[in-house]
Amino acid sequence: MKLAKSAHLLAVALALSFTVVGCKKGLDKTTGIPGRGPGSIVDSNPNPIRDLPPSNPVPPFNPNGNNTDTTSSNPPFNPNKDETGGIAAAKGDFTGWIENRDEFAALTVYFDFDKSNVKPGEVSKLEEVAQKMKSSFQGKALRIEGHCDERGTEEYNRALGDRRALSIRETLVNLGLNPEMLPTITFGEEKPADPGHNDTAFSKNRRGELILLSPPGSN
């Protein structure tokens, strides 16, 4: 009885030893992965599919026959834009034109401190100006003057006044006015509307004025 039991235990021990040897040999034949220990198992797929960039989309078919690539980023031609994509400059010399500073004095545009964007609350003024220019003042021009308060250097304020005038001009062009009839000029801090040195005066001086210009000899 003891002999049979000893033989059984010996058989079990031999079987376990074969299993351990077989596992070790199997791991010895695997390929290591960088950053991991030896014996790690690699992907069984030799050519796994990774995240690939999408292919170029095919332009939609145009039944009219013009099957060009409609995905192009080139914008359509805009007569109000120059070759750089900016608003076309005013053309002509308005030096001898008759000034009317009263017509749009009540529609002066005011700006926040150190800002050149037209505030939403000021857009309605420019909408009224554009409507009047198109209905009552065709053939006339509109000079846009940019002004600043006295804070900042003279050079900086001249540049800021220029940006303010151009911002008003761009808004008027978007409202349908001809950019060739919208010259701009900056005065920086040179011509304050209020000579004071407080916040009330400063708020009045951060402005864009609109001057109606009529050709010489016109009514």
C-alpha cells in the first residue's frame, strides 16, 4: 500500500516538472517589447490597423457640369476687397470737397478705453448713416476721423485713432457703402471734443466722427 502511494506521488511530481519546463521554453521563444520585461507576448497580427487619416473627400457632383472642387478655401470675388483680402482703399482726391460736419454730428461713434472695435450699441448709428448715404447722398463721400483721449503716447494714440476710423469704415462697407467713397484720417489726441482731464471728458474724446463731403460745385 505504501509502495503504491509513493509511486503515485512520484508520477505527480514528474508531471509538474514537465509543465514548468515547457512553460519556460515557451517564454524563451517570445519577443520582448520595449519598456516591458522579457517574455511578453506580442500582437499576433503582424499588420495591425492603426488610426489612419481620412481620405480626401470627393467634391459633390454638380449637374450643371462644373464639377470643380467645391471644397476649395478660396473665397468668392468681392469687389470691396483688395488683393490682400482687406477693404479696398478710398480712391480719388477729396481735398477740394465741401465739408458738412453737422449732418452726422449726432451719430458720432464712441469707443471703450484702448479699444477700436465698434460696440454693439453703436452699430445702429452706422446703420442710420449708411441708409442716409444710400438714399439721400449718392455721389457724395464720407470722411471718417479717428480720435483718442490724452492717455498714452502721441504715436500710440495716432495708431489707435487710425484703427478706430478703419473699424467704422469696415462696418459701413458691410452695410453696403462704397469703400472708394470712405476716406479715413486719424488725429489721435490732437483734437479733443472735451478739453477736460477726467473720465467724462475722456469718454467723449474716444470717438469716430463722420464728415459728409460734397464735390465742388454740387448743391
